[in-house]
Amino acid sequence: MKFSFYTNILFSIVLFFISCESAPEVKQEMTPEKWKSDIEYLISTLEAKHIHLYHSTTKDSIQQQVNVLLKKIPDLSDDEIFLQLAKIIKSLDDSHTGIWKPGGFYDSYPLDVFVFGDEEVRVARIEKNHSELIGAKLVSIDGTPLQHILKEVSSVAQCTDNWYSESERFASYLKYSKILKGLGIAKKEDSAVFEFQLEDSKRKKVTLNAVPESEYRSTLSAPIQLESPFQFENAVIGVPYLWYQPLEELHTAYIYFSGYPELLQMRRFAIALTRDIIKKDLRKVIIDFRDNGGGNFYIGLELIKSLSFINQIDWKDGVYVMADRTTYSAGMSNTAQCKELLNAKIIGEPTGSNPNDYQDAEGFPLPNSQLWVQFSKRRYQFQDSISNGIIPDVHIQPQWENWKNKVDAELNWILEDIRKNNK
């Protein structure tokens, strides 16, 4: 498998997000009266449509924040008002409720980071002419230290559930130049000085210039590719977000599952997959939910159901699921269902969303500003106990040394376990 740790643009990597690019550009000039009307509409509509808006906070707490914002509106720019609204919505602590600006706001610095720990935010990709900074630790932006950056950016990063999804969203939001300026982290809206610590402990400062979101990917260095015997090019069945490859020498079926097709397409995929597993007498199954940001978990159940009918599979020790911080929403749900219905062993990080949670998102625009708002419609419970993410049976935390050496530690653990059990 080509496993890229490139953190995609927020609204395309997490499938339940409705892209900010899909909303129309704001043409009309906003006034304090229009903002007041929008904010009143925002709160009243969320209260009417959300299944349980105040499940983690109180109505009084939210209203107090709204009242403070309403008084400040005449002195704030539109972007500053949006960021204040983002903080209010974030304080609802709901994994599928969020607010975004229309496309055009999200100009991005050519930088992609990964959070290995609170003190370890490293460069995964960067502007092509600064590739020597791959793996360097972020120290500051325009003199603002990392800990303050983490706190401020996380305060507006929408749709998080625990440390793992918080870290993933932080990495996505960190590149947005107008957010950094609006939060007082960067001094300008279109450029900033980023300071990094290199692996030899020396420090280096570089000035990065923001580019339109549509140009973001093309400006970056190549993604890190972890070594794997599984590649989409060798898939027997599937599409880039859902494919299957057998590894016959280990009697193993590998399924990469990062997105959801239509129901009929999944049924066809599952039938073809089942036939090939039976024909090749495969006994082990690996389902890779890393990168699965969500969709319709009922469609994922079609695959789980088909696999459950294959008697030759080693149902005691032979089913593995890989998950990490990007495993969210329906991806988390199907991870839990694999454990319950397929006796799967979960390998990797805790999932980015929690097993007992509010999900199933719908959205609406605010009438004047056209800010896009998303809210939860349902609550699901996938385990009896409360936990931050689905806790893996084998917890393998990402390490920079593995990335640097192109080692897929989770997959290697599984393949070694299969070899051991096959003896």
C-alpha cells in the first residue's frame, strides 16, 4: 500500500465535512445588524435541528459567549467575527457540529505537519525548495511559540472528539494563513516566518507565502511513502479508496477502506472479494481503516456481513483492523463493528472519534454571511464503556524514526503476527 501521511485539505480528507469550497462566495457587505441576525439564526436553528445541542455544555454558557460577541461586533472584522463564532461552536464539544467560511478564505501556507506529541510537531511536507526541513520540529510562527499556537489553533478547529482528532484538525488548520493572522499568531495575512528545529538541534527560519487553496498540493514536496507489499496498482478489485489485494504466501487478504461507494457498488465489491478469498483459500484478513474519515457505516456493514460468511477465515486470531487518528465517524463505527462482529484485533492508534457519540451530519448556510454550519442528527453507542476513541488491542503510536525510515510499524506488526501464527 502507498500510505501517505499527507494531511489533505480539511474538507476533503474528512468525508462528513461539507467542503467550504462548495459554498458560494460572499458578495454582500456585512453590517452589525446582519451579523446579529445571522447569529440569532445560527443558535435558534441549531437548537431546533441538533439532536441534543447542549449535551456537553449549558445553554447559559453558550448564550454568555454569544452576548459578549454581539457587543464586540462593531469593532471586529468579518474574519474576526467568524473566528469568534468558531470558538463558540467548538465549545459545544460536538464531533459533527462545526462552522466554516465560504471558499476563498482558506489560503494556505505550503506546509503540512504531523503531531507526534504536544512538544513534537514535525514537518511532513513543505514547499518544494525547502525539502531539507522534512522532519524538522516546528518551534514558532512569527515569534509565537508552539504551545500558544497549539492552544489558539485548536480553539477554532472544528469537529473534534479527543486528543487524536484534535491533533489531526490542528495539523489541517495550521496552514490557513487568515486563521493564523486572525488569531494573532502571524503578523500578516499572506506571509509568515516559520522557525524549525532541525535534527541536529540547529534552528532555521524560513518565510512562507500563502497560496490559494487550489494550488496548495502542487506546491508541496512529495509525500512520505511507507514501504508495503500492498499497492493499489496490484489490487485485484476496487477503486483508490476501496480495494483488495491478496498476499497468497501468507494466505492473507488485504482490504484498504478509506471511503464509501454507493450501496450497490459495495455489494458488487464484497461479492467479488468473497469469491476471490474462497478461491485462493485465504485465511487471514487485514482491513485498513487508516484515512477513513467517514461516510455511511451501513454501507460498510455490507462488507462486514459478506466477510462473516467465509468459514475458512481464522475467526479466532486471523482478522486485523488498522485504525488511527484519521479513523472518524463511520470509519470509527465500522472499526467497532469489525471488533464486535468479526472478532477483529485492532492495531494502531485510538480512533479520532469516540465510540459513544453524536454523528450523522446535515448542514445549512447562514442567510447573510453564507457561513456553512453543520450539526449532528443522531447519537450512537458502540461500546458499553466510555473511552477517548476506540482503544486498540495493540497500541502503536506514530514515531518519526519509523516515518523517516519508511517503516509502516502497524502493518509490519500484523504481518509478523501472521507469520508467527502460520508456523
